[in-house]
Amino acid sequence: MPDGIWRKFTTKGFWSVSVQGGQESGVEECLMRYESAYFRETPTGTYRFWNLDGTEKLGELYAPGETPGTIFCETQGGTGVNDERRPGGSKAGDATKGNCRGQFCVNDNKN
């Protein structure tokens, strides 16, 4: 999907897969980060997913239930579940853009 996650649509809804640099990546405590994926992309996973172009990816089950964020991040680096040094590997790694706090413009006349 264009928003950086993979989805499997069924009659019961969909399952999402977090991908490196996607919407679940970056600072774990960031308010702008999603935390609802049921699977995570891994090179040696036991589940198979297919992109719209037919390419295959592997992944593992990753139960949602993380605590929602409470800050606006100032970096791209993955922390907590997204830390590369985390036992078992990172969920979604570093953010592609990051620095959510620096992207706000409170005064419309300024820009």
C-alpha cells in the first residue's frame, strides 16, 4: 500500500504488516507513529506476503498493544520496539522522515 504497510483484506477486515521505514517506524513514544500492525516484515519470517506487483515478502506475527505515543519526535532513529539492537530485531526500524516536532507551523502567516 502507498502508506508503507501491507494489508490482507478479508471479510473480517484486514491485517497490517509493519515495514522498515513505514508508518510504525521511528521513535516509539512519538504521537504520529502508528502501533497497530499484526505482523512485521523480516527476512526469515514464517509468514508470506505478496506486494501488488507480485513480489514476495516474509514476516512474523507481531501482536498489537503498544502504548500510544506521548511526544512529538525530534529524530528519525528507531527507539524501543524499533531499536535495531532489540532482542529479536526491530519492528519497523528508523523513520523515513522523522522529526515530527520540527514539521509544525503554528503561524499560517509565516509560510
